[in-house]
Amino acid sequence: MAYMRRLIDDELDVLMPDLAAIALDGPKGVGKTATGLERAGTVLRVDQPETAIMLEGDPYSWIGRRPPILVDEWQRLPWTWDTVRRAVDDGAAPGTFLLAGSATPGNARTHSGAGRIVSLRMRPMSLPERCLVQPAVSLAELLTGSHTSVEGACDLKLADYVREIESSGFPGIRSLGNRARRVQLESYLTRALSRDLAEERGIQVRRPATLRAWAAAYAHASSSTSTWENIRRDATPGDGDHPTKATAINYRDWLTSLWLLDPVPPWLPIGTGIRNLGRSEKHQLADPALAAQLLRVREVDLLRGGLVAPHAGGLLGALFESLATLTVRVLAQTAEATTSHLRTDRGRHEIDLIVEGHDGRCVGIEVKLTTAPGDADVRHLLWLRETVPERVADLVILTTGEHAYRRREKVAVVPLGFRGSEPVP
């Protein structure tokens, strides 16, 4: 399978000439190894027994080999992280190390790597990386506040977006046939929720089905700020003896350690004067395809509609927003920006995504499961611009529609498939 260049490659092109060690973090199957192999001069697969035995016998045998040195699945031998950190302290040249890991090691007393090892998050493929259409609207340009023209026609329809939800952004899974893809996703979840926790974190899950039920409850809460109590109720229907909050937190932490949960943090800007901002995270899984598999829904089920979820748009609206969020986060990272969401107390004002650039200016984004957004769909965006005009670079509605254009209030209406970006040097 030929390597498909990813947006994170643009970041690596910029960063590797200046940084000695970079860690690629993210769930299994997201493409970290393939991306590392494209650049590696030396490859150490720590999950292979012969490599692990060699490293255990001579922990420093690999230092000084041809760079970049890719340490793949480093969390299997957590001390390799500290070895890299010490090599950086000793003056390792830029571009010497790439580390790839898919879980945070449990009970490992490793140094944080702060100031030595830079972490880059690698997520499943965004829509632009899937090469479905040619992106025409740059997120990086929107962040400049230049209010350039937004135009063009996108061929993707609602059915295409639903197909992409189910197809997955994992490179090795999305090319499979429908049944093979579902089997692979099921196998992925089974292994992650049982063997990976035991092998990579030393956590023995006595009841994997219970942990899966919690993962499914988070999937059902996708794109919402559903409370912990609601998630617990969904995860334990009919159980008379609910788990304690401490136990539930463990479940959440285990799922997070495997990079399966990818919540969107709240936007809490300093100095804007906006009061009563909510502090709850918006729930998201690493890939909407995992959410669909956990909930056992298929493309035909989503298109039929009527599937209930905490999200106002039902399950289809929730997973469409999940796909949009995945795409925006990948593009935002490439543009050196952060992604969060805004919700005031009691939900009086809500904005699905806030992309904030390094200069503090932001793009407010609403995700709407519609081809023709109306006045009601822009009211929260307009409130944001009226409240903090100096902070708002642009406003956008992402839709399932065909055309990109600007409304009379200068809000950009953009088909989700049209979003793109370029790296910031």
C-alpha cells in the first residue's frame, strides 16, 4: 500500500531540522509508524521480541546509529524515552529521534521529556487527507481575518459524508470492503479494551464487556457535553449497583490512555469579559467510525434517521459533527492553532468549535447538518462577534451543502469537504 502523505508531514518538514527528538502520539492504526518509516534512517520496533531483547541486553547500542532513529511502540520499554531524553541533553543533533507510541505506560517513572522531546498529536485522516475533493477554503487564511472571498462547488452529498463516517480515518481500515472493515473495527476495539491495556499499561481488565459499555456510552454522547451521571446511566442500564465515581474515572482514564477518547476542551479565554462560560469537555472518540461500531449502526441506519442521542441533531448530527471536529482539529494543528468549544451557563450560547491562533484571534465554527443554513444557525456566531469583535478573525458554518459562499453578515458557509489548510512556517 503506497504511503499517502499526511498533513503532519508538513509539520515534520518544518520541525525536524530544528528539533532533536519528536514523539508522534495517537491511537494504534493511525499511521504513526508509516509516517516515521518515510523518514527513518534506523528503525527499532520495540514490540518485536528480538529488538526488545537486544535493547535490554545493551540499552545504549542504538545510540549513534544512522538518523533519524525511529523508536516504534516505545512504551513497551518505557526507559527508552529517558534514554532519548538523556541523548538530547548530551547534544543530539536536530532530526535524530522520532518516537511513536499508542499508549501511555502505566506506573512508569519516566521523565516528562519537557524541553527535550516535543510531542505531536497524530489523529485519523481528516477529509482533505482522504483526497475526496480539492480543498478550496483555507483555515489558516481564515485565521488571518482577511475575509477573502469564499466560493466554489463541492460534489460531496450527505450520503458521502455518512459513508466517510463509517469508512474510518484509519489508513489500513478505510480501504477494506464493508464487512471486512466492520470486522477489523470490532477486532480493533476488542484488542484495545483487553490486551493492549494489559500489555502496555499492566492493567488487567476483569470485565472487558463493562469497559466496552462505557466506551459505547461515550460514543452515544459524541459531540455533546453530556454529564458524567448520564454517561454512567447509559453504560450501566438496569444495573442496581452502579460503579462509584472513582471507578468510572478509572474507565475514562484507561480509554484516554489508549487515545480512544479525544474530548474537545472548553474555550476559557482570559480578558474577554465573557461570563459564565461552561467548563465541561465536549465528548468525542478518536474516530467517528469507532463510535458507529460501538453503537452498532451502519450507513443505512444513519441515513434513515431517527436515532436518538444527546446531540440536538440526533446520532447522525452528532457523528457528522465528530467528522467535522476531527477534520478541523487536524487542520488547526497544522495551522499552529488550538481547537475548543464554547458553551455559556445553561447553554444560552453555544458554538461548536473555536479555533484560536497563536495571536489570540479565533474562528468560530458551527456544524450544521443542512444544505442551506438559515438565520437561526448564525445567531450564536453573530453574538460572539458582537461580544468580542477584537478576538474574532472570521465566522464559519460547515454544512452538507454544495456551494461555498458568504452570507450578508459576512459569515462563511462552507461544505465540510472544502476545508483545507497549509502549514505555518
